[in-house]
Amino acid sequence: MGIKDSPTKKLINEILSELKAGKLLEEVHTGKYRFKSKGGYIIGKVDLTAHGSAYIVSDDTEEDAFVSQANLKHALQGDRVKVFLFARRKSRRLEGEIVEIIERARTKFVGIVEVSKNFAFLIPEHRQMPYDIFISKDKLKGAKTGQKAIARIVDWPDKVKNPFGEIVDVLGMPGEHEVEMHAILAEFELPYKFDDEVNNAAGKVADHIPKEEYQRRRDFRKTLTFTIDPEDAKDFDDALSLRKLPGGNWEVGIHIADVTFYVEPRTILDNEARQRGTSVYLVDRVIPMLPEKLSNKVCSLRPDEDKLCFSAVFEMDEQGIVKKEWFGKTVIRSQRRFTYSEAQQVIETGKGDLSSEIQQLNKLAQKLREKRYRKGSLYFERVEVKFDIDEKGTPLGVFFKEQKESNQLIEEFMLLANRRVAEYISKRSGKTPKTFVYRIHDKPKQEKLESFSNILKRFGHKIDTTSQKNLSLSMNRLLKSVQGKREQNLVETLALRSMAKAVYSTHNIGHYGLAFDYYTHFTSPIRRYPDMMVHRLLEAYLKSLPSKSEDKYENLCKHASEMERKAVDAERASIKYKQVEFLKDKIGEKFDGIITGVVDWGLYVEIIENKCEGLIPIRELDDDFYEFDEENYRLIGRQSRNQYQLGDPVKVEILSANLARKQVDLGLEKKR
């Protein structure tokens, strides 16, 4: 300010102190003040960029705030932070600095240990963790150089570059199958084992059904009942029963394992299931939400054993129209366990065990399916990539799993039960809705649909976005028309990306993808905690008990949605790892592919033969200098004007397969 005389300097200090006392200024540190304006802060989540800076996705405003690397204050990807906003210059982006880390998104990281003479570091594998973690030698837990381990951050002083941590688990040597699967689970902060305390609690669960429980329940043990599940399934959540009624209608029972009978609220087992949120399905294994005694034995609807269920029972006519419904506790006895392939054979040939019953259920299921699509349910029938894996975990081959009528049979009755349970609670609640757990799916955003529509035009396809009904009908026509075509997987993937993600919530907005006004998850309580919540709420409301706490259940819904997302990401990472492992002995081999992603660092290509994806780094396109046209998803040669566009067929060569980075590098043989 150019002030040099002491009295004036003193006066300025007094004024600054008064402004601070009046909460118009805040003292950042001794002698440094800044304006404290109302609304000068936002709270949000950190989204790091590749350059080390970040955008803060605000909880309250639509505009993200930019934070430079120097102003991040050690905030990491996903952290919830408080940001002080700088005064905005005209037409400039919103900027600020982080003043508080409210909540860390994660404190544990997987990485490789490096031990030196006096100290050690864990070099994290997480791409968005740019700092090595300092480990003192007494916190190594026996970890040695080169081993993969999990470290937890325990301290991070403000003026220190690297966080201090401790090793919490040593996984083993990189490249070993078990080590890598455990590392994937740890990377997404998912457990890979149960504590002794949890296993001990499961061990105390009674194997037998108390005699008095038979009297409290509707008895279906003499009604024909069976299960249809994947070949390798051990946790049978659901069973179907069928009975012809005197008037000519059919009674269809959808019987769901009564997990909440065995897992009571606020117990060790319930706390564990709630925290996990879901079972996790990796490429070669299931990490169950509940210990094996419950998931595979006591609760599992195994054949020729009495089992406790929570059931949805429907009287239906030949057209699949529900005439009556009943929800309540039951006891069943499954007479037969079918695999999907066994049930499919019965459907196709009309021969085999329970052939007439399976054929009848399939007819009803197909009627339900037709009605669902007529009402606008979206036709997503994605092909699953599966691996033949030997006892050491090595992938021997790739095969594709398609949904057939036996899968659809189960799917339609599960959808029916889920929909009618949600509808029953909503309509029974009257004017004051009772707290309930819904599975909701918002309609897609217009800008995403327009982007998707522009890509489709290159393949000669289009969708009608003029109304919700027209969009659904045109989307279904599109998804059916690409079946068996080279662009099928690309179109299906992009269609899914244009959609919102389904989540759990106590606030019902319906399910856009299924075209249901009411929908929940009731049918898989062995592997999903939200289904356990639904069972408890339904039981309470059937007894006419008052509504439960909305805030409590909304928080549980948010946690369950987050755990589901982590489980899906972990499954994808395990598949990606196996794809890289499968291709590592195919270096130099050439394959037909299709461009599935265009970014400023190269082209992502899916190999048609095995659906494995790799990257053509932009450095491999050495015939020209290529520029990224983000709006049109393409790379364009500056001199030649040669283009590589999303959906283009290409011939590629496997250059390298990096297991540590889960990445396959491809070279471009030629553009066809």
C-alpha cells in the first residue's frame, strides 16, 4: 500500500483486527488476511485431472470450481472438501483453493513396496494417487522389496510432500493369480475375507428350523417347487412353484430365501452385510456378502431340504395377467435344482423333468416380457465375456454367454415380484407414503442422447428423442437391428453410457429402463443388502407397523449404491486383467477389431474374436501428426487428413500386454 510511517501501519493492523472480529476477514496465518464473503465457499468432491490440478464438483451449484495443484492441500481423488472461492474475473472460470479436507474418499492404497537402508515407500498402483507413501521400517509388517501390499495413510503434515503410512496387509508377489485378485478387491476397498468374529457368529446360526416357525408360515412343501440357477451357483436365492387352480388360472409362487430370519438387525452378521452391501463377482470367484454357512447352506434353497422363505404368490391367467397377489412368510421344499442349460433343453425339446411345468412358466414369462416391451422397457441383452480358467487361474480361452429363454423365465418372474412388492407398499401407504427402498433409474439427459444420436448416424442408425415413448421404441428397434453386426457391442456400450445409472433410494421416481412406475429389489437377499432392507420393511408394513426413519434408510441406500458401483468396477478390472493375461502369449498376432474409444492419447480397439480391448497409443500412428477432434470422436491427420473414427474397422497387432497396468498395447496394421 506504500505506507511507511509506523502510526499508520499500526492503525491498519487495528482495522484488520476489527474486521476479523466482525467476521468480514479471516486470518489465514499471522499477518495474512482474506475477505470472508457469504457464499464464498463451496463443498464438493475432488475430480483430479491428468495434469495434477482438479475440479471440485459442488454439492449445491452446477458449476465446478477449478483448483490448481498448488492449492490442493493434499486432497486426493474423490475427497469431500471445502473450497474458498476467489473473486471471479469477467468471463473467467470459477477458481478457488481447498481450505479443509472434510472426508477422505480412501486412506488405503495397493502398491509395490521399495525398502532402502533406513526407510521404505509404497508406490501406489492407483492412477489417481500421485504420491508415494512413506513407511518407517517398524511399520512394514514384514513386507519386502518388490512385494505387493496394502498401506494405510496415518498422517500427512501440511508442509510435507509425501504422506506417512503403515502396511496393513502383505499380498505377495505381483503376477500371481491370488495376489492380483486380492489386489483388485483391495484397490476398490472391498474385503476379500471375513474376520474370525464374523465367521464365529455365522457358526452359531442354527441349522434346523424351529418347530413353532412351521405354524407361523404358509406351507408350500407339497406344492411343486424348483430352482433354476447358473451351473456354478451355490447360493440359491429364489425358487418357483406352480399349481393349476380349479378355475383354470395358475398360482405362481416366487419364493425368496428368508435371510432376515437368520440375520437380525444390529448383530455382527447384519453389520458386516450392511458394510459390504453386496456380494462381489470377480472373473473366477464370488466374494459373498454373508459367510458361507449362511449363503451356501442355511439360507440357500437347496433341493430336498425344508427352507424358510419370504414369498410373492400370484394368481395369473393364461395371458400372464395378475388376478390376485399375496406376500408373506412361507416354508418350502425344492424338489429339483435345474441349471440354466438343463432348463433351456427342456424348453427347446419339451422333454425332461417337469417339462410341462417349465413350458407353462416359460409361456407366462414370455407374455410378461412382451407386455413389458410394449410399455417401453429397453431391450438390453448384452453378451457376457467369460473365461475358461484352469486350477492356477490361467485363462485358457474366451467364450460368450448369451441370455436364453431359461434366463428370461427367471428374470421375468423376479421382475414381477420386485415390481409388485414396490407397487403394493406404495399404494398401501395412502396419502402419506411409508419409507421404502426403491430401485430407481432416471431418464437420460438430453445432451447425452444427442451425442449418442450423432454417433449412430455414422452407422446409418437413428433414434427418436421427441418423447419418452418414442425414444424407448426407437431404442429397442436400434438394439434389435444391431444384433449380430460388427457394431453391436459398440452401440450397446454407448447406449448404456447415454443412460443414467440405476441406484437405491427412498424417493421413488420409477425405473426408466424397465418402464416401471414402481420397482425395488426383493429377490436376492443372500447377495444384496438392499433386498434385506426391503424384506424388513415389507414385514413391518404387513403387520401394520408405523413408517420407519426415512433419513436412516436413505443413508443406507446411498451406501448400498456406492458399494454396488465398487463391486461392478472390481468385476470389470478382474475381467480386464484376465483379458491382458490371455493376450500376453499372443504378441505379434494380428486380429480384426473395431475402434471403441477415441482419446487424445490414442485409439481404444476391441478385438472382435475375443472382445478383449487394447490401446493403440498415438505414438504408433507415425505416418502423420494426429489431432483429436473431441466433438466427433476422431483423430485427424494434419497433413493427410486421414481419419480414425469411433466405430471404424481396423486390423491390429498385439505389441505388448502389461499385467501391472492391465493394459494391452496394439499396433495398427492398416486401415481397411
